[in-house]
Amino acid sequence: MAINAQSQLKVDTREPVINDFAFSVATKNGSGSQTSNNVLVQSLFRMGVPVNGKNLFPSNIKGLPTWYTIRANKDGYTARKAITEIVVAYNDGTATEDVANLPPGGVCITTDKIAKVIDHRDDISYYEIPVAKLMRQTKVPSAFRKLVENMTYVGAVAQLFDIPLDLIYQVLLDNFKGREKPALMNHAVIELAYNWTADNLVKTDPYRFEKMDGTQGKIMMTGNEAGALGAIFGGVNVVAWYPITPSTSFVDGVIGFRHLRQSEDKENTIAIIQAEDELAAAGIVVGAGWAGSRSLTSTSGPGISLMAEFAGLAYFAEIPAVFWNITRMGPSTGLPTRTSQGDLLFTHFLGHGDGRQICLLPGNLKEAFEFGWMSFDISEALQSPVFVISDLDLGMNNWLSDPFDYPDQPINRGKVLNAAELQEFIDEHGKWGRYLDVDGDGIAYRTLPGTNHRFAGYFTRGTGHDEMATYSERSDDWIENMQRLRRKMDTARGMLPQPYIDNSGAAEIGIISFGTNDEAIREARDWLRNDGIKTNYLRVRALPMSSSVTEFIDSHKSVFVIENNFDGQLTQLIRLEHPENISHVRPLALGDGLPMTPSWIYDSLKEMEG
Amino acid sequence: MPPRTNQIGLARNEYRGRPSTLCPGCGHDSISNQIISMAYELGLEQHKIIKMSGIGCSSKTPAYFLGGSHGFNALHGRMPSVATGALLANKELACIAVSGDGDTGSIGMGQFKHVIRRNVPFVYIIENNGVYGLTKGQFSATADEGQFLKYYGTNHMPAIDLALEAVIAGATFVARSFSGDAKQVQALLQAAVRHPGTSVLDIISPCVTFNNAETSTKSYPYGRDHEIPLHEIQILAPDYVDEREEIVIGDYEAGDILDVEMHDGAYIRLKKLDNDHDPRNRRMAMDVLERSMREQIFSTGLIYYEEPRPTLADTEELVATPLTQLDEAQMRPSKAVLDGVMQKLMVS
């Protein structure tokens, strides 16, 4: 039925709600809404309002429904909210459902055309924008009209909820890298809708933005960009990759920041190769790591599957290389544009035969940067591949963060012998062998190709070898090598980032988690505290796990492992590593393809705790 | 009497590796021997060379030559990507890579084509025997159509010609040879190692255990009886002095000799035998290969050669210093640079 905005709820008498509500913007994929949504998020960020934008998009180039949720919160909570108070219903295909999802008192901003087809609710506010009519009034060339149409909702939102127009223009200018022409074209549409809304609509809802100082000194960026920037400061030399959602923007980030590492003559210190597949990408980074450079690939589940054989080789032949897994929802092609923590076990055990891969688990933007550079030091120090397991939510969405700290340690290239050092080693130990563990920490000394010493050369292989790197099928050689690799993993436990632990709750309930659930957990814990339920919290930041995880489990009566996968993979890993007395450890595993919400944690934990 | 040494004072046996574990008489061992001779003759420094291989009988051989070099026996069919990474990391390294017909023609076809496309500068030797040895005698993709093998019967699939695939992929140096023709293998190796681009050597290298019957075109008896070199090859070092001026380059009539100048000033001297093959002509190269396949002619020699195009490191516009040797300042921008990036992202 048709809706007349003028006849809706009377002028609102509720208390104003300022800087504490969420939007859902429903559009069709490929309609240019990415720019509109980005403009809204960036504008709020510049108003000083803590904000987070999450893109819930389809695996499609054009046409399928896509949603973008924006949450503004004056207290700095930026986890996804399960229910948004406001919907911009610009997709006729989903509008009825989008409106149905609104809470009572919610707000629907839609087009006059879509308004005719959606089921009416009388407990929400409607604002109809005559998009076609407005677009006819603009001077936008017809070729661009469809692309800037979505700017009409930006204008309406700005008017209804008080976002200053001049600030929006600055954001547009930055978005178009300072080019005035496209910025002005978009801004003209925004201004038109802004003024039309002022002249024709009566505000009937309590929601409003107000300038505040909640983002002063903070930055906003995606986790993929942060990881890429970290890699730049970590000295990456060779990047090989194959395009795959949601990891592609990681390498785009490296490409974008590569100039920071160029020589004065604009020559590159970073080679970036788009390989023929993920398998070749893995081969390139393994070859580059073997030869002594810092190498990285970024991929997602299907790519990790293809890299399995190289991962096993690099583990066993002890070759440094960094692999980013920007996890998406599997199994198989799964939900390629939805977030997941479902590759934890697969990545940790990647490769056939015995062995564990070292994994770093960033939970926020700062850690994406930090692990971006630190992963190389760890990888070279341990002479082992390192997998950084991020996810689509962190990788592709805009996150608010404090600015990144400059690396607090010098670059660590690990145990590498040059020609003179090799001679000293031989003088001291009588011989040198690639896998000779003279320090007892499981880590041997390596030489690099090009080292001018007659004994520097050795033969690297994935087949059985002894400590001199000679081919061996002897059982005792095999066992000794495996024992040394296990020793190396034990060394790793102490070297890797330790868990984040918050025992301030002095509680009997412990929460264990990893990765991007962090924001939702922080908020849920505050809600629980308000209900009188105290919790402590441990966030695992690396695998193999630190012994402090065991201590945390032992020191709590009830432990919930919160993870965004279906099988409860971290719980399984805990059971494997810590099999005794863990009947009090229970999984809260979700895995619905979406960033976790505080309300799901709050409800689930309360239900299970009784 | 002290052993004879080369220009850097090394004896030939100092270029050897560990003893071969291949079957006695294996064609691959002859090729390893020629690699040893080539390095010795040219006075190569072993620490500046890396040896790469995939998986299979052929891929074991890098352990049997140039014991002073770093080597990497990688994954089945994936040697090209590993070599690519290593040579990007350190572009000053020379690389001799060994693969087989299974390693290249089946599991590794994709990487084979793409490493050529990127023009990674290395010598890519395919030790081609038409059969899988380590798994006991299955046909490979280069086996002749209609060929019979004891355990697997008749091969009904047409053969893939890896030299032709190399030309099509854009290789700038493509040769075919026979491991029984030591002199030609030696000359081709000496040329290939100088060539700054992907040099593909498809060397028919008989498997004495599984595929050496006279009826097989990959056998010793067949090779000995049927090899028809396109030309005799001689490599003239840059400092070689002769009456080259008298030779009209490219003119077969003038003495039936073709001198192809290489990037470093060396010449590949081709003495014409009984055909007009000019390896600088891509169309001719493809014709020779297609005719050889169609008419079962075992043509060997330098099939195709062109002026090297930019290597991958050139395309990537890398700094002169190998990436493995950058100093801390080249690896990590200053704090001011990070602060600058952060400042731009902040609310002003």
C-alpha cells in the first residue's frame, strides 16, 4: 500500500536518542552504495562519533541484495547490533523484510516507488524520498545517474539526523582523492535531497547525531589495510597471491603502500606477483623465504586448501614465509562473502603427516598491524611458516582504532650464518649442518644461497633428512628430526604473542575466545556485569597455545569458549591440549556468517549458566 | 701430477655432487655429467648458483651435481613457482632447474607455462623419457600415441610436445636434445646458462628400466639411430677471436654458418647440416616441431632463440641490490613515515 509520510506518527515526543543507534542500509549490489555508505561512516567518524561500518554483501557483481550496517555509539561500543533502529530500504526486493525487522519506534527511509509495495506498519516512522523526481532535477549526466542515485539517502539521512553538509563534502573530496568534479556531482545530489527533506518531511523520530570528541586522535581503516601496512613495516620483499574474496584487499593494501618502501629512484624493494593460482603463490613465497627474503601471501579458505602441500613442505624443510588467511565461511565455496572463524583447526594442522602450524590470531585493527610486521620476525626466528588468521569482518570492514605504534623491536632475521660466521661455527663445532641443533631450542642455523663459503651449500628437501640435510630413510633420523621440531614448537609457545587476559572481574565464570569476537564480548560482559554476573576474559592470540590458557581454565569454575564457527574449533583444540578436568569448559559456537553480536553472547551465556 | 683446473682454480670433480642413486645407465646421469662439465668449463662459482627441481627421477638429480650450490627438491610440478620466488628474492643468483616429463607435462603444465610467461631467468631442463619411473612405468603425457608398455598396455592419447608448448608460451630460448648426444647437450647448456630469460631444454633422456625398447622414440637405440641434428652447435665466448668478420650473419649461402649473438657478447655458432632452420624465426621453429611430431623425425638442436625480453625482476622494477641484502632502512620505513600515515587517517 502507498504510504504518505506526512500522515505518519505525530511529531515525536520521546526523549531524543543521541549518538546511540544503528542503521541498516539495504541496496542492490553494484548500485554504488559502497560509496554512499562509506561517506556516512566517514562523516560520523569526523563528527567525533565512535562508529563502525559492516558490509554484509552477496557474492555477486550486480543485482543481489546487500546490506551495510552502521553503528554509532557514544560509549565506544562498535560491535554489530542484531537489531538496527533505522533502515534505509532502497532495495524493492528486500524492503518488506527490512521493514519487518525494525523494532517498534524504528525508522524506515525509502523511495516513493518502494513505499508503494511494502507492507505498512503503524509503529514506525516512514520517510519517502522521491528519488526519480529528484534525479530529474539534477544536472548529473545520464551515464552517472544510476551510480549517484544512492546519494539521495545520504542527503535525507544528513537532514533527518543532523550530519553537517560541509563535512560530507570534505569526505567526498577525500573519497575521490581530491578530484572536485565527481565530489561536486555527488554533493549536488546530496544537497538536493537534504533540502527536499527539510522542505517536505516532518521528523517523527527521536534519533539524532551530535558532534562529540569520541574519535579524536583515532584512525579508521580496514584490517586488510592494517595488515598490509604492518607487512610494509615488517620488511616484506615478495608478495605472491591469487585474487579471492575476502583477502584481495590485503594485497591491494600492499600495492597501495608499496611506495613507502621505494628507493629514491622509485625502484621497488617489494615484488608483487599475481600468480596463476594459490598453489603457485605458495610456491613463490616458499622459494623467496628459502632464498632469504621476507615473503607473504594472502588468501582465504579455498586458497589455503590449495596451499596445504607447500605448507607441509615449508614446515618440514623449515622455511620462513607468512600466510594470511582472511577467513570466509566454508566448507567448500560456502558463503564466500560472509565472515567466519571456521579455518582454525584446518590452518593449524595444515599439511599431511604430523605437525602444527604457527598461527597468529589478530582481534582488532592494532593487532592486524602489529602481527603484520611481527609475523616476519617470528617466521624467520623460528624458520617456519606463520599463518595469520584474520577474517572477513576484520579484513574488509572499517574499524575504529588508536593509531598504530611503531615496531618496538628491531628486525630479527633469525639464525642466519654469513660466510665468516659459518667459518666460526665450523671452528667451534667441528662441522655445520642445516638441521644441527647446537642451542637445544630446536632451531638450527641456516645459510642462504649466495653465501661465499665452500660448505655453505646444502640440499633442501621435503623427504627424510638427517641433521646434515642429507637424504635419510633411517627411522632414528626421522624420530630425532620430529623430536627437534616438537622442541622448536615448545620454543615457539614462549615467543609468540601471549593471550590478552582480563581477570578484573574476580569471577568464577571465565570467557575464552579469539579474534574479532572481542568487541561483542567486551560489550556483553558489561551488560552481564550490570546484571550482577561477573566474568573474566582470556583472548588467545597465537597457536600453539600458551600455558596461561591452562591456568585460566583451572582457575575458573565455569568456562565458555566463544567462537564464530559451527564446530567449536577452539574448544576442540583446548580439549586436545588440556584433556584433564575440563568438563566445565563449554563451547558457545555460532558460525552464522555474520559478525558476532553482544546480544547473542549475553543471551546464550545467561541461558547456559542458568 | 696435480689435477687439471679451470680458470677459478677448481678441478672438475669439485663440481660433482653426491653419488647418483638412479638406475645404472639412466639418461639423467649423462645430463648431470654435462652440467658438471659445463660449470667446470665456464668456471662458474657454485655459491652463485641454485639448483631447483620438482619430484620424480629427474628431480633427484640436482643432488648429484654442483655439491657446493644450494639446492631445493620442491614439490611435484611446482618447481617453477619456487624458482620464481628464489630468483625474485636474489636476482644475482643463476639457476639450473631440472624437471621431468611428468613433472612438467602433466602435474606442472600450468606452472611451466606461467614461469615462461613471466620470463624468470633460469635454465629449465626437462629430462624427458615418456614414462613415470618412480611409480613403476606409467605413461607420461609425452609418450607416443599408440605406444605399448608392459603394465599399462597401449597409450591412446596423443603426445604433448613440451618444446612446442614452450615456444607458444613465449620462451626466448627453446632447444631439444638427446642425452646420448653429449656434445650437443654441452653446447646447449653453455648457451642456455648465458641467456637472461627462461631457457627450456627438452632433452630426451631414456629410462633404461621402463621405456628403452627400440620401438619407443624415447629409447637409446631409437635416439642413436634417428637423431637428426638441425645443425652443429658451438658456443663462442665473448673473448673468442676468429675471422668472424668474414661471415655474413644470417646468410646460409656464405659458408653455411649462422652466428647468433647473445646478450653477453657470446655467439652461438650454428653450422647448417641439411636444412634451412633459422632459430630466430618463430614460425620456422613451430614448423620444425610440428613436422617432427607428425613425421616422427627426431630433430634436435636450438629450435628457437630471440633477443631476451625483460625478466621478471625488470618487470617488477626492483632495486639493484638483491632483496635478500637490503639494510634495515630499506626494510622498515622510519617512525615519521608511520606517523604521517596515521595522521592522514585521523580526525583533524
